Amino acid sequence: MTERRAITGSWIAAIAISVAFFFAADAYALRLGTLLAMYVALASGWNIIGGMAGYPSFATAAFFGLGAYAGALVQQKGVPMPLAWSFGALVPAVTALAIGWVVLRLRGHYFAIASFAVAIVLRELTTNWTSLTGGGMGVNLPVLQISVIEQARLFFAAQTTLAAIAAAISALSLIRAWGSRSPASGRTKPPQACSASTRAARRPPRSRCRRRSPARPEPSTPRPSSTSTRATSSTC
């Protein structure tokens, strides 16, 4: 309950700061805020795949760039900006689904190397396919017929919304993980870990040194009594 209250308070404070920043900041500050929101979205996405799922991915920025190029190219062809942005989100999602069907079978450093290879391939394609991507010069988009401050506010609002969605998904996943580990849910430990710990607790510790059994005393020969000795000597 304390964690949920903290997350709720953080969300309220972030929304209030964003709204005040939207109306009070100038164009330069809004562009900085747009970059900050972009990195928040990227960090939230990596937190889900790298932190919660346990897949150390190096291809997060590569898929982000793939979506940016896809949206820019169709917008350059005359597609309206909202549809171009939607297309820019659809292309990396489908590409990640196709690549993940193969790459997600790996774990640990094998998955990290495979994701790094995906990032290198996408970088080489965007760098060398100059007729499509423009190479190092990039893609030039038509300027919107609005003022500079309105452009900055538009991009800030759009990127802040995307960052809020990504952060909300990450926060809900974190709350769900906390709920599954709480003592009230009865799932504080995985079943295998519980069985292993129970077996270890029931099994007595083994000693490395073998205990030797005590030596049995040898039976002593009975001594003849004095009367039998006297009888033998008198007979002789």
C-alpha cells in the first residue's frame, strides 16, 4: 500500500509539473523537455525488457530509430503526421515481433550478443542505404505551418504522452510484481525454491569425517580357582 501511494503521488506531481511547464516554458525549454520525455520512454521500455523480463537488450535504440525513419519516410511522401506517427510505431513493433520470435529463445549473454547484432545491422542499413535514408544527412521533413512555440508545445505534448504511457506500463508491471511477492499472496518464493529449501531443512547435515565405532573388548580367559589348583598338585 505504501508503494502504491508513493507511485500515485509521483504521478500527480509529474502531471502538475508537465502542465505548468507546457504553458510557462519557452521553445528552447520545451525542446529540452521533449528530449527528456523521449529518454523517459526509452528507459521505461528498456526497464520492462531488461529489468523485469531479464533480457539485456542492446536493440532498444535501434528499434526506436527504425520507427523514426519509417514515420519520416511516409510523412515525406505526403502522409499526414498522425498517420505517419502511427506507421512509425507499427513498423518497429512488427519487426521486433518477427526478430523476437527467434532471438527470445536465447538467454543471458547470448541474447545480449544477438540484440547487439540486430542493432549493428540496422545501423549499417540506415548508414549505407543513402537513397532511402539519406545516410548521415538524415531525412528532411516539411515544416508545419504554425509558429515555433506551437510546434514545440505540440511535440512536447506528444512525447510526454508517450512517455506517460510507457511509464504507466512499467509502473503497473512493478506493482503486479510486488503483489505477487507479498506475504498475503502466498507466493513469496517460487515453488522450486520452496521445495529445495524444505528438503535442505529436513535433511540433517552430513559430517565429512566418518565416526569410528568403539572397539569391542576382547574376552578374557578365566583364571582357575585356588581349589582346583590344590587338587591338581595333590594328585601329582
